[in-house]
Amino acid sequence: MTSEAEQELIDRGWPIDAVDFGRHDEPDVGGCVVVRHAGEQVEAQIVVRPTLTDDERASFATWALQMLTHFAEHGPEFDGWQKRSDEGWQLWVRKHQFPSLD
């Protein structure tokens, strides 16, 4: 089932592709967003590992939508975007389970 955030990404022309892109020794890498400016437009490629659960994919889509919206409005500053050699920018997402604060 497609989440509301993922549908918004699709509507903006930024669909999520499920691709097993990560290394086997990095199972915590859940997804990647690559963006570049194309004139006044922002082009984006979004990929997730096909092994993500529906909840993880929905959470990723919500995060990606926020990051791409902020990038379109403000550029790559302050969000940890890494500059690529092809003049684009990228962000990797890692899944972590943090210990309880209790």
C-alpha cells in the first residue's frame, strides 16, 4: 500500500524505486536520495532497499518528502547533503534502533 507521503512524491515526479543497492555488510542502509538542479526544477532519484517493511518505507517516504521539499526551497545547506562529482547532492538513510531512555 502506498503511503500518503509516497503518493505525494509520486505526484511531484519523484517516485521511489526498490533496488538492492547496498552492500551486504551494511544492512542498516535503508535508502538514498540523489538530487540535482535542472534549471528551476529539482530532479530527484529515490531508492530504498526492497527488504524494508511497509512501515519503514512509509517513514522513509515521509523523511524524503521533507528533505526534498526543504532542498527545493533552500538548497542543500544544513541538512547534511553530500556533494557528488556529477554536481548533484545525496543523502543516505540508515536504520538504527536507539536504546530506551527509561
